[in-house]
Amino acid sequence: MEKQNIIHNWAIAISNLAIEDKKTDEYIASIKDLITLFEKNWDVKEFFSNNFIEETVKEKVIDVSLKKQINDLLINALKLMVKRKVFDSVCSILKYSLKLLYESKNIENGIVLSSVKISDSMITTIEQKLSTKLNKKVKLENVIDESIIAGILVEVANKSYDFSIKGKIEDIKNDLKENRN
């Protein structure tokens, strides 16, 4: 529970900084890059979480490696995470910050599961249709799931929209059961 409070408090602080600074879009882009960095390179996150490495060394590495790409306030937040020894939760903090920033812009994030990569124009079309349906701007990310034989599965706003072959077969199966009774 304490860890959830830490994640929550840090995320609120970061998202509030972005909103107050009127740089929400810049923060969103930077946070996405940082999440990718830390998730794909666990050793980088481990380096900053390691209590045996001096804080000054970690801070210097943050400055040298991220200073040109990341906003100064976000750099300082990362340094403070090192100092407060909460860097092991950095991905959770950043993901929750991202969620809060999207909410502040009335944007709903989701994913499109497919067996192959979907074109950007197709994703844009799906986003537009869901935006109209949900009355919010929808941003979708394509995730490859080879267990899907054909079609797509869209997950957004805690709802699933199944346009896969498996989903169609389930619909037919349910229709047959209902008509049998």
C-alpha cells in the first residue's frame, strides 16, 4: 500500500508540473521515451536503483545522458527519485503520470491487437470512429499478438471490441445458443 501511495504522489507531482508548465505534450513525449528506455534496458533502471553507487555519479549520468532530450523539471524529478531511493518504481510512476496527463487532455489510450502490423492510416480510422463513439480523443497503439488468427481486438476505456475471427465465431456460437432456447 505504501508503494502505491509513493507511485501515486510522484505521478501527481510530475503531471501537475507538466500542466503548470503548460508543456503537457512535451512531457508526454519525454515520459514515453523514458518508459521505453527503462523497460527495454532493465540494467539502466538497475544502475539508478543500486544503493552502492554514489548519488552524485547517478545524477551526473542523468545529466550527461538525458539533459538534451528531457525537460529540466523532469530531469530534476529523476534525480530526486534517485535521492529518495524510489527509482525502482520509476516505470510505474511514469506510466501513472502519463495516464494523468492524458486524462487532463481528455485523451483515452488503448491498444489494437493484431497478428500483423496495422497501417497508420487504419489505426487513425479506428481512432476516429472510437473517438466519436466514446466522445473522447482516442490514441491507439498497435500490439502484435500472434495468437490472433485474423482480424483485430481493440481495448480502450476498459472495454474490448473484438473484430477477430475468434470473436465472430463466439458471436455465432452465442446466437445459436440463444435461438436454441
